[in-house]
Amino acid sequence: MRVISGVLKGRKIFSIDNVNTRPLTNQIQEALFNIIRDVEDVEILELFAGFGMFSWEALSRGAKHSTMVEKNSKITIKLRETAKAFQMEKKVSILTKDIFKGLGFPKHSFDLIFADPPFGLNLCQQTINLVIKNHWLKEKGIFIIRHHYKEEINTPFEPVLEKKYGDSIVKFFKSATSSEDI
């Protein structure tokens, strides 16, 4: 797993063998950032971060800060090692938390939220509900969720785009009050 563009282009992302994650492929990662285009000075929340592929790519392309949330402590150790190797410790907050048990940060909202919950556990709708309940998405923010193609989701966010990649769908939403395009 490597960063594909920006100041960290080509840098290897630390991982652990035999850990059950479903990292973004380079194809999906590149497609996402071709759609998003500009992440300069954006604050990101990455839920179910895994090894942080989305965040590292965004930070490499100029994002201001990323809060990565992952409940597996072995993986968050690797996230911290990656942050240190990339000299990005001040640009990331890494939380070892189950998002459904509270994140412990004060009311804060983000420009861009990326959620990639495990497939087969029907966590997408719960994740969307949590984002809404906690007002994590800024008024002109973008919310992206990756889910299994058979999983149905409902959200008051305005749909912008949907792309299918193998057995997954990536959906882009903007806050209902936003008038800007992606």
C-alpha cells in the first residue's frame, strides 16, 4: 500500500499481515481523489480508518488535518508509526475507539468525512445516523461512504455521485444546505 500522489507520493503505508481489513485499492483511491479534486486546507474525519489510506493520500495532497478513528489498537499503533515516518504527527489525531461508544472529542465538524465500515455488519446506516446526530459534517461538507452493493442506506444528505467498484459502492453526499459541487 502506497501513497499515489502529492508530497508523500510513493511512500509505503505501514500495515500488519493477517489483519482483517479491506484497504482501498489504488484504483479506488485514485478515482476518489480525481472526483474530489482539491483537498487543500481541508479537515478530514476518517471513520473505520484501517491503515488510513484515505487520510494519508489527502494529507499528501495538502489536507490540513485528519482525525482517524480505528478500534483495533494494533492498527492504530501502525497509524502512529506511519505518522512518525511521514513526519505528520501534528497533522493527525489517531483515536483507538469504537465510533458507536463515543469519540471523546468536543463538538467538532469536518469538511470531509470518509467512512468505510466493515461489510456484512450493517454499520453504514448507524454510521450515517451518528454523523448526523453529532453534527460532524460542516455546512458545505462532503460525506463519502463505501459499502457493500447489497446494503441499502438512507440519508438526508444530498446525493452527488455513486460509483461501483467490484462488490462495493462509493457514494458521495453533500450536506443538504450546501450549494457547491464536489
